[in-house]
Amino acid sequence: MTGQVDSEGNLQTTNPETSGRYHSAWLSMMYPRLFLARQLLTDDGIIFVSIDDREVYNLRLMLNEIFGEENCLQQVVWQRHGGGGNDSKYFATDHEYILSYAKNLHAIDRLRRPLTETEKTAFKQKDDYYETRGPYKTSVFEPMRPDNPAEGLRYEIECPDGTMVYKEWGQKETGFLKLKDEDRIVFRKKQNGEWQVEKKIYLNESKRVPRSLLTKVEKNPKGRRQLREIFDSDGIFSNPKPVGLIKHLLQFSTNSDSIVLDFFAGSCTAAQAVLELNQEDNGNRQYIMVQLPEPTPEKSAGRKAGFETIDEIGKERIRRVCQNFSESSGFRVFKLSPSNYETESNSETDEKPTLFSELEGTLDPLREGWLAEDVLYEIILKEGYPLDSAIQPVKELTTNTVFCITTPNGTQSLHICLDEQLTETDIESLDLSKDSVFICRDIALDDTLAANLALQCRLKTI
Ligand SMILES: C[S@@+](CC[C@H](N)C(=O)[O-])C[C@H]1O[C@@H](n2cnc3c(N)ncnc32)[C@H](O)[C@@H]1O
């Protein structure tokens, strides 16, 4: 679609390993995309790039260059297979990498994820704070590094029967007193009669640091099963990532309002992960999936199921997954296409404009066969409105069709009319103010109407 070809004119979507310039071609394809990705990230944004070991070293160098070595968070190892591969000649490769970079390391907080259901089962005890802190478990109040304890850990603690125990503890005395004050310390009598001091750890306050070695998150076969469940057919897309893997990454890298972009979206696992996570933690994350209309391999299960291109698989997956969620989880699909404006869409061709075509251009710049929906979205983009803006036709107009475009947060709006002629009565009933933006076609206005509108509101014409 974007016409990216190598020097021999081959499309760069497929990069045969037999090509002599395999690494070079791959790097040339990735560099502009990653460069742009960095620009699209928020200041506290994080990128994850999943990759196998053929390109991981080149990718790391390239990411170091684009994001800065200091912004590398981790080269995560994800175990994608739990066994099998006995037919491999040398090694069975069980893992892949996920390179993770911050746009700006100083702008991000500590990374923490909520506990998994299995981890939660360890919290079994209840006390008077159950309502707010949830159930708790205890851990022995002793130094984290017994061989090399920090300074100031040795002091005396008085136990319930008045016994004084003098040794090294888990925190300095001020820390201990604060914990005791908040009722977070438990004294337990051991079988040998000695006291054991323990600290309560509450479920509602517990988070986990993400680890660099992922052995327990979902693996490849799970991703395959998940896709099979959705499409009732196996192998629609080869090696889809498991939803749980993407969810795991999102849990510690996003907050409830984050926007998740996957510009190699494939079967759109990431969209499903966002939808599921929102459901689980009441979040409001949004997703943007980008996928080239790359043809599905001939005779593949995807092609046999009627999917000519990969983006069709992704779209259908989102459609099906959305059915399990509330109405607020809708989505819009856009195709990259030439401008609807004659001058811009022609700029790529060699055709010289004739005087007549130029005159015609000044009459109406819209390309022949334009569709209202396409033009509306082009204007929305050009005016800097997000693509998920609300588009509502203004009711109670007699002749004209006017659309009111409102940003998702409802703070800004504009009016667009694409009719060939405007009627004064309809314009008046729009109730435009000095700050209202009204966009219409130049040909729709006569001089008087244009002058009046320009006085009444911020008029823009196409
Ligand atoms: C490994 S898949 C993504 C899988 C996806 N995360 C999933 O689990 O469903 C990578 C995708 O990138 C797309 N792709 C390949 N080369 C590309 C290029 N040069 N530009 C943009 N996308 C490309 C392919 O069409 C493919 O669908």
C-alpha cells in the first residue's frame, strides 16, 4: 500500500531468507517504522518489540540508536514452547525475545503488575481491616539479605509476654514502629517456645515487579487455541501471540486510559488483550491496530476460510470478540487512501493541469465520485479531530444535511455541510456562534451568504 519496494522492485512485506541482503533489507524496513513509533509514543510511553533470535541483535542496536541505550528497560525472554521440537537438528528453540524501551526512562514510574489468580490464593487470612486492605498473608520479619544486612537493623523488640528479643530485623526500628502502629505486625509462638515476628502483607496493596524471564505466561499453543475458539477453525493465522502474553505486558505498562498501538497487528491479538483487560479491571484503554492488506498465503487455512488478506482476519476477530463485551467496545475501520481533494490526489501523477482543469478545480476541488463519509473523515483529520469523534447529523433541518462533529471528550465541535447549495433558513437554525467552526463547499455559497456566515461564525470552505 505504501509502495515500499527494494532496489529490485520486490515488495518489502515478504523478505525471503534466501535474499543476500536479508538483514539489510529487514533493517531498512524496520528503521522508519520504529523511528515513527517513537514519535507517536507519549513521553511516558513504552514500546515492546517481539522478535526471534535471527534479528534480535540487529534490532537491539537499532533500538539503541532510535530510543537511546539508556532507555532500554529489558530484553525479556518469553518461553513460547514447553516441549516438542525433537525433530530440530541442533537445538529446539523454546523462546523468543521482547525488547522493551521507554521513550523517556525518567518519565515512567516503577513498573508493577497486579497478582495472578494463582498468586492471590496465598492470601487467606482476615483481620479488622479486611474491607479496605483485603485478605493478608504474613512473611517473617527478618533481613532481606541475611548475609549482608543493612545498617541499623539490630535492635530490641518486645513480644506480647514481655520477652525482649534483640537481633537483626527486616526494617529499621522507625519502620517497625510504624508497622506496629498500623497493626501490620503479628507475633507467633514457635513450637520451641521462641517468638517469631511476622509482617502482614495485604492483597489490596500487593503488586509484583515484572520479570525478565517469562516462563509462566501463556505460550504459543494457547494463542493458536484462542484463535481456533474464535473462528471455529484451526490455523487461520500462523503463530498468533497468546492473549495472555500481551495482557501481561499491558498490565504493568499501561494505565486505565492508555492507548495501545500495534502497527504489525496480524490477527489483532493486542485488540483482544485490551478488551479483556478493560473488562477485568474496569479500564478504558483504547487500541489502534494497523495491518497491511497483505494477501494470506494461497491454500492457507485463512484463505480457505475466505480471508483474502491478513487485515480481514484481524477485523473479523475484533468483530467476534466485541460481541462478548459491552456496547461501549465498538471500533471503526479505516483504509489508507488518496485524498478526496483533486489537487492533492493528483499531485503524484505527471499530468500537467490545463487551464480548464485548473478553472474547474477552483469551482469544486472534490474528486469525481467522492463519498460523503470519506470527505467527512478527511476534514476531521485535517482539522485535527480524532478519528473516534462523534458524527451526528443535525436534526430538524429542512433541506440541508449538516453533520456535527464532536471530540470524544465532548469539549470541541464543528459543523460540516457537503451539500451543493446552502439554504439560509437551515443555516439560521444551526444557531452558530462567533466561535463555531462551520465548513462547507465553496460552490454552495453565494456572496451574500458567504459574507453573512463569515460574520456569524468561523467559516471555512472547500
Ligand atoms: C508476526 S505478525 C503479527 C502477529 C500479531 N501480533 C498477532 O499475534 O496476531 C507481523 C505482521 O506484520 C505485517 N508486516 C510484515 N511486513 C510488514 C511491513 N513491511 N510493513 C508493515 N507490516 C508488515 C505482516 O503482515 C504480519 O501480519
